[in-house]
Amino acid sequence: MNHDHLAAAHAVSGAIAVSIARQVVALTPIPSICWLETLSARITAIAGGATIVSWGISRDALGDFLIVPVTPVLIALGATAEAGSVNAQPAYFYMTLPGAVAGTLYLVVSCDVGTLTLTPDLLCRT
């Protein structure tokens, strides 16, 4: 599905220290009605053998109401051994529901072993 004619918005978070413990981090701003088109992240400071990031998108701060299922993704290593990236194209329609925090979705994230620093970017088209 081609959405090139739609306006783009980026929902971001600052750098996140990621480990094997699941965590939930706010992504803002999210338009109240949009297509969640591309989820990508820059990864730095890979340590302890991390090779997989598991991530998804939730409507709530506890990570209970997933709209993009948590999925393991292999880290694409960069030119240096401690940097890389992960990308996904969820292609989900999103609309703020009553009781939700307007303008916010939540990234649910962990890695397989060790630690890494992840800086996410969610492309939304309105």
C-alpha cells in the first residue's frame, strides 16, 4: 500500500539502555489517526553478545495492549562491532481510543543477551 501522498510525522524517544529485561518506553508525538509505517532504531554500545532485539508497540504504558506484536529482529551490524540498526515495517492503522493517552504510543523492547543502547524512530503518516 503506497502512502506517499500522506503527511509524515516522526515519533521518537531518546536513547534507551536495553537489556534482557522487558521495558516499555513512550514514543511521542503520535497523531490521533495515522498509519504506523516504519519502526527503525540506531543501535550503539552493543555489549555481551547481543544479536537480537525484540520489540513491539503498545497502546498503554504497561505494554499490555499491543497493536504491533513483540517480534524478534536480528541486529544488522554496522562498520564497527558495537553499532548497528534494526528496522520493521508494521503497516498498521492507528486511532486514539477513549481512555488512551493522546499523542503517545509505547515501545516494548528487550534484547536476547547482554546490553545495547537503542534510539527508536517511528514514522507515522496522517
